[in-house]
Amino acid sequence: MKPVGVVPFGEVDAIVLKTVAAHILGYLQIATEVAPPMEFPGYAYDNKRFQYDAGAILKAFESVSFHDFTKIIGILDADLFVPILTYVFGEARQGGKCALISLHRLKRNLDGSEASPPVLFERVAKVALHELGHLYNLIHCENERCLMHFSGGIRDLDKAPPYFCRYCSVYLRDALSPAKNDDDKTHDGGNG
Amino acid sequence: MMNKKITIMIVDDEPIVRESFLHWFERLGCMVETAASGFEALEKLKQSAYDLLFVDIKMPGMNGVELLERVKEEYPGTIVIIITAYGSIDTAVEAMKKGAADYLLKPFKPEQLSLVMEKVLNQKKLITEYEYMKGRLEKISRFDNIIGQSGAMQKVFDMIQEVAQSDSSVLIVGETGTGKELIAKAIHAKSRRAQHPFIAINCGAIPESLLESELFGYQKGAFTGATQPRKGFLEIVSGGTLFLDEIGETSPKMQVDLLRVLEEKKITRLGDRCQLDVDFRLVSATRRDLEEEIKRGKFREDFFYRIHVITMQVPALRNRKDDIPLLVEHFIEKYSHETTKKVDHMSRDAMALLQDYDWPGNVRELENAVERAVVLSKSRTLGKEDFSFLRPAAIRTAESQSLRDMEKAYIESVLDDCDWNITRAAKILTVNRVSLHKMIKRYGLIRPLRV
């Protein structure tokens, strides 16, 4: 099975990238590699909202071929939005190949103070695993003690455990089974 | 995983908003459809059912509030959430008044959408539970309250279904204790009036003067003691079903008054001049032969034709004896549960005894007999001896005796059994106390002196 790729957009702290890669390997036993950085998506800046359009970045991200990776997680330090929501921590298409994670809001605590590095690393890892879950077609889970439970804000995210519930683990295992991943060979690059 | 599959339609003229919603709900595992206009949404609603609609207020052609009104009118079960921008809060409030479940101010925080979804899922759960319970209750009233698998009862069940669909007056004819009120309730429960009141009045049990004020209500000062205005049952029953039991017992004057109500659908409270509109369905019941009563001049012919647009004949228990084992089983279960006595069987000879008996008091008498037997039984099996109170004279019809003599003897024996407690005896005989007093007088029955 091909590895999962972690790609920075512009400048992203190397420790953050390594943390995400280590968590994917540790929790899902999927080989993960940090890929060379991509250009910061200045084109996606929205002058009215003073934020970056997650949909536009994802579209551009998906148009790039990533032959060597089964799934790709892009990380950037920019405040992301989608038209209906004020902000998003991350964005991925259900069952797609590429996901985005924004560090912007993860770096701040509820009281506005700066999050300590361990807290930030844990938050990024959780969002990465959650978005990867969507890439493997997992949907939001009702169980609050599951990483696939929807986190509406920082408080929810901090409460969420760094693991999947029993049911989501089974679905994820099915999605990661060799039979399911055979199509990697034929579909590779279809999204990217 | 999220397993509450709900179907959602996003109605917004902006493709990017539709797409944004679509992705969001796909991650939730919902079935999502989109529509670019109110017209497209209505077309899609004709094809499939949707649990939830997200509707943008500002759309060309048909705006969100207009669509909301159409949806609430044609698909009241569909939940509508209004999406609005900062400038249109007033419209959102208007939409809430017109039936929108909630509104979201664009753009909204992810947690707001999550909360709205939680609310909607809870609402859907309640609706599903309500539908389930309603279905269960319908089953209970059909198969539990009115019991019978005989051909005669199956005809009654079929007729209930048919009659319930119309709004015509129904006359239920049957002997006392055959379950006329249960049938009236079943007709009401299956009719479009089911959500409105069902009011039952026993015309034979209420003195005429009181019946008039009970039915029509009165204004303050209408008669001595009328210190407050009061609504009558004809007003209270509004939209529902009025069940007049023992309609044959109403006085000619009351028949005239009721006839006018049925014709004009208006009433006037006692002591009042204003007419009030009333809307109810009339179901009446009688154990008398009303056509015979008309010949005797005791019942008005025009009133009779008004109340018996549809006539339902309820068979006497002696004419559907096949149902006795099923009824006995039901009553044993009911009373062993109520009394916590572990009675769950009946001996063959006891059952034969019950099937031999003619049950002049019909199902109600059978129920009373089983209740009494269960209460007094000392074993889990009811035997013949538990029904020794059913008099042998009454079990076999004596050819030599006239019906009048048999009725007199039976009433006397029940009164003796109850130590002439009129209330208890009336209950066993399934007549009201007034009627029992009349019978005692008619047959010249005298309470024996105690030594």
C-alpha cells in the first residue's frame, strides 16, 4: 500500500508535520511521508471575509497529481472558510484523495491565549486523523468518545479522544484492507 | 457511526452555497439533494419525501417564505430551516411564525449547524415514536378492545373501517353489553375527527331537564343555580364525535331539539339568544327497535331518519358463541394481571358451561363473570364450580317460561345475589340504576325481609 503524504503549504513548522505523520503511522499503521512544500495559496484570499476559501484551495490541491501517495493531507497556517460557515478547522471531500488542515484557529485557546506546543500538536493530529477518516469514507459519529464525532469548536476538539470508536475502527479497517486498496493502482492520481 | 439517515434538500439559488451544504451533509452521512429554486424544490418534493429542507429566504421567482408556506400546507411533516443573511432578520422571524423550525444566519458557526441538526434529529425521533405509538394504539383498539374472530364480528370490523371514512350519522343497534360504545369509539378513532374529542352521553341515565343543559349549555341566570355560563357537550365536542347512547330513551322534546341541531348545525345555549355554530359527527346507539317505537308514537320518524343514515347491527354474544373462548382468554389475562392472581387456564367443562349459557348481558356480563371467577378462584385453572353463580335456570332456556318470566326471575336472582344493592345489581345486569328501579316496579319485585 502506498504511503499517506503530508504536504505543507508555505511555511509550516517541521515538528507539526512530523507529529501528524507519526500519529497516522502510530494509530492507523499506515506509512506516512512528509512531501516537499507547495506554494502558499494567496489566490484563495477573500477580501470580504479576510479569510481563505477552503473550497478553492482544495480544488487546486486536487488538481495536482500525487502518484506516490494513497491520500494527501495539506497543512497551512491560514484562516479557512466555506461559504456557509464562519470558519473550518479542515476540509476534505467524502471519499476523496486530498484534505486540508488549518493551523490558524488551532493555535489559539478559547480565552485567546496562544496554545502551548503539546496542545497544538495534539489538536493538529486529531484534525488530521478526523479528515483522513473522511477520506476513507467515514462519516460523523454519534459517539462523543470517538475521533469522528463532529467538533464544533476548540472546546469540543480538546474533549475529543485521539482514537476512533469500536465501530469507526471496524469501518476504517475495512477501508484499509488490501482488497479495498487494490484500486489504488488503477485510480491513482484520479483525484490528484 | 451516524445511523439516523435523514433526507435533506438544500434550496438556494447560489451554487456555491448548495455545494458547501452538500459536502457538509455528506460528511454527516445524510442523503442530500439540492434545488436552485422554490419551483424546483416543489417538483422534487412531488417525487420523493424529505425530512428536512434548508431554504434560503432570498431567491428569485419564489422566495423562501412562499416556499415555506407551500411546504407546510402540502407536506406538514417536513421540517424547514430558513437560511438568512444579516439584513433579513425580520423575514426570518416571520418565517418562524409561519412554521419554520429554526433559522440560520449566513455564514454560521459550525457548532450552530451541528446544534440545529441535533434538534432536528430529536424532533424526527419524536415524530417516529409518535407514529409508532399511534399505530400501536390503533392495533389495540382494533384487536384488543373489540374482540372477535367470528364472521359476524369481522363484518362489524369491516364496517367500522368503511363508516369511519364518511361523516354521516351512524346508528348502532344491539343488545345491552354488546360493545356499542367501543364500536363508536373505534369509528371515531379511525375517522378524520380522531384528534378532536369523543364525548359519550347515556341519554337513559340523565334526567331530561339535565340532559338539555348538559348538551346545549346555559348562560348565567338561565335557571336557578346557573350562576356561571357553561358550555354544553355540543360545543365542547367541536370537531369531534358525539356518542348518544340509549337514544331511544330521549324525550320527544329532546328529539325535536336534536333534530334542529342536526339540520342547522347551530345551537343556542339555554337562556341565550345567540346561535353558535357546531361541528360534530353523531353516532347514536340503541337496544330498542326504533321503528317499533315510531309506530307506538314514542320516537319521531324525522329524527330517526336523521340519525340512522348508516345502521350497524352488533350481534348478541349468543349469536357468536365461537368468540367466547377468545373473549374468555382475554378477560382471564386482563383480570389475572389486574388482580395479580396467577390464573391462566380454564377447564373444558367450565368452557362448555360458558358456551351453553345465553348471556343476556352479552360481553359485559361475560366479563363480569370471568372477573368474579378470577377474583374468587383458588387455583390457576378456572373450573365449572367457579361459575356456579350462573343460575342453571338461566343456562338452559325453559320452554315453559315466557321471556317476561325469565327476565323477572333473572333480575330477582341478581338482586338477591347482591343483597339488593341496586348499584351492584345494575352493574351486573348492565343497565343503569334508573332502569333497574323501573324494572323492579314493573315486575313488582319486593325486597325480602331479613330475619
